[in-house]
Amino acid sequence: MVADYQGRPLLFHAIGSVSSVADQIVLVLAPRATVPGDLPSGVRIARDEEAYGGPLRGLAAGLAGVTTDLALVAGGDMPRLSPTVLRKMCRTIESSDADAVALLEGAQRRPMPLVLRTRVRAGVDDALDRGERSLRGFLDAVRVTEIPEETWRKSDPDGGTLLDVDRPGDLPE
């Protein structure tokens, strides 16, 4: 979905938040999707190999060229990612031996945003070979440290970090 939020494309909000925390930005696009105009400089494009192959296939495409030890994974339709929460996720994984860090919403683990060690690339490929397509399913197979909602909400009281815009009606006023 292409939509504007607060006068800018949704995607640009997500890129802005992630770029305030990460050194490299990789934008994963569907096989035939057009590159959005006026992307910030330094954003690298990766192509998903299979249209509608699921989010895990997109993760594999994005991780393919990442050269850092950690990757911050977020949706381009997440316009209110809190850089403070994203930094907390990065600090949490750096001080643990977990493969990934995810946020809890109540008792439910959210699949994005996600910080993971890029050493899991082989595990992503193995999961795809087994027919797994979801991030949730993949996360069930690796060591995940979860940040409780009451902890991350101290930095993001309204929970905007989890806003995921799938339909125009999902956009806040």
C-alpha cells in the first residue's frame, strides 16, 4: 500500500526512524515493485525472490547483503517506530547471547520490529526450505529475548512503535 502519513510516504517515516539507529538501510521490495522516488541516499535495495512468498522470504533477501553483526528489521508500513525503543532493543541484544530481541504486546511476541544477529541467516534459509514463511514461526525456532510491554512503553507510552498500517483505515488521524 502506498499512502502518506503526516505529509510524507509511510515508508519514509520508517526509514527515518531506523536510520537514526542503524548504519545501513536495506529496503526489501517485491520482485516487480518500483523503487520509491526520492529515497534517502545510502538506502540499498534488495529484491524478494518470490512474490507473496511471505515475510521470512523478505528477511532472507534483506539479510543476504548485510555486513554487520546485527540487523534491525521493521516494516515500511510502520510510521511511528520509536528510535528510543529501537536503541533499547539493540542494547538488549548486545548484552545477551540471544539470536533476536522482540517486543511483547501483553503476552504476545510481536514479529516486528525485531533485532537479530545476522548469524541466523543459515537458519532462515533452513526454515524456508522446510516451508516456513512467517517470522513468528522462525522466531519460535531461535533464542529470543523479549522486552515486556511495561518496559518499552516507558519510552513509547502510546505504543506507536507497533503501529502497522495494512489498510488506509489503520492510519491514525
